[in-house]
Amino acid sequence: MQLELSDIRSRWNEVLDLLEKSDRIAWLAFFDARLASYENELLTLDFSDSRKFGTSHEYSETRAKQIALLKTSIFTIFSVTVEIIEL
């Protein structure tokens, strides 16, 4: 079965619930992301409606951990390894 964006959207709450169990801060970081697109195992998350990432704080090390946790949750639910792009 080929994974489609609609498949991810239909089970996104499961992904977020699993993520919350492993790291609540990561869950908060992705909680309001919009699933913009999914193509060739590349998931694009849109944060344009969110203002919480509009700061000048350095969070690259923490963000890398959060993305890794999100990818693990997606893999657990869908058995597919994805890359993440953030808009």
C-alpha cells in the first residue's frame, strides 16, 4: 500500500498521541502543524498559522530531537520512514 496524505491526515491524531507519550514538548511543537503535502516520502508541515516559531531563539538542537521523535511516531503508526520539511 502506498501511503497518501489523506492516510496521514486520517491518523494524524494517533501520531500526535504517540508523540505526546514520548515527549510532551515535541507534541506541543507539532500539535498545530498543518499537513501541507506528502510526496516521495517527504512530509511538509506548514506552520504559517502559528506564531510560536516566530522568535529569534536558538532551538536547532532541540528541534532536531523533536523532528526525530515525530518521525519515529510516524514510522510506528505507518511503518514508513519520512523526511520532514517545515514551512
